[in-house]
Amino acid sequence: MQGLAGLLFPAVLMLFALAMEKVQDSLDRLSVGPAHVEEFLESADDAAVSNLAKDGLPAALDELRSRRNSPPLESDESETTRAS
């Protein structure tokens, strides 16, 4: 019985290590670095801060980047022409 445990322990340990590596990779993809926080704080508005409080920083950054890359709405253009 001890011989069987001695043979199975390294295999179980290796499978556990591989599983933990996959968990670590998924956590690394979800983590946010200091550069991302600085980018968010430099250009955040009220809607972005609300999204941050509701969904977390990764979702708020995605929303901020998608709004930045999308073309401006026509209502925004009319407001800027009125202000000028």
C-alpha cells in the first residue's frame, strides 16, 4: 500500500501543479497594473467612476477604451458647436 502511495504521489502532485498554473494564468489576465490605474484616473468621468464601483476596474477600463475608440455622437458635436 505504501509503495502504491509512493508511486501515485508524484503524479498527483504534478497534476495539482498544472492545475494551479492554469489558475495563476487566469488570475494574471484579470489583474490590473499600475499603468492601467493611472490611465483610468487621468481620463475618468462620472460614468466611468460609477462603472468602476459597480463592475470593477477591468470592466471600467474596457468601457472607457470602447467609448474612446467609438466615433462621437451627433448630440456631442452639436453641444460643442453651440459652446464655440
